[in-house]
Amino acid sequence: MRMMRPAVRKGALAIHIISSVGWLGAIAGFLVLAITGLTSTNIQLVRAAYVGMDLIGWSIIFPLSLASLASGIIQGLGTVWGLFRHYWVVIKLVITALATVLLLVHLQPVTAMAAMATAADLRPSDMNAMRIQLVADAGAAMLALLVTTILSVYKPRGLTRYGESVSAQKNTGAGSAKGTSA
């Protein structure tokens, strides 16, 4: 495996941290708007909440999710952690990829709600099931991103089978190299 130069590695890490934390923060703002859209009795505020959610979703959350996914893959491929060597990295990759795909699915009803809000008077009771779903989805996204953040900080031990075989090969190669040079 080829390692990145330190400056490139640090830059990629900075992009990954910024995009991941930004994604988490944008979801927090989105969740506040979703709760406002569900609970407010002010029709103008409800309309504005769904228009804002659509704007934040497509302009901030989706690009940050892609940046987080791409920079995480680059980090995995170019550092000693590897992409498939450690369980915590694999779990983060799966959660991030799944969250990005689900985000695309989730943004469709957001766009529909924003269109309804701008086309007509959207009463607080209209589309209640969809409104509840938007709050639940944003809450689930917050939880998923918090899990990936915790995994990044604590890095639980445990190698995958692939990681164990790579470690065994390194140890075997290092041992035989030492034995031949002595």
C-alpha cells in the first residue's frame, strides 16, 4: 500500500473532518426546521421551514455528505488505517455510504414539501405523516453521524479478516527480511 505524503494526508484529513462535522451541523439545523414545520401554528413559518429545508438539503447537506464520503475513502486508501483493515473504518464507511444514499431518497419528499409550501397555503395539519417522517429521518441521520464521530475518536480495536492477513504478511515479510540480513 502506498502512503500519502504528510502534507496531502493532513489536507485530506482536514477536508474529511470539516465536511463530516459540517454535515452533522447542517443536519442539526435541518432537524430544527423539521421540528418547526411539524409543531408551529404559524403558516408563514411552516412554509419558510420547508423551503429552507430544501435549500439546506441540496446546497449544504448533500455536498457535505459527498465530500465526507470521498475524503474518507481517500483517507482509508492512503493511510495506515486502510479502507478494509479495521472494523471501525468499515463500519464508518458503510454508515456514511448508506447515509448518503438515504439522503438522496430523503430529499425527494423535502423537495415535494417545499414545492407545496411555495405553491399554496400549507396548513400546519397538511401532510402530517410526511412531516413526522422528516423529523424522524433527520433524527436518525443525527444518530448515525454521531456514531461515526464516536468511532473516529475512540477507534475501537479489531482487525477484519483482511486486516489480519495484511498484518500477518507484514510480520512474515519483516521476520524473513530480518533473518536474511543477520
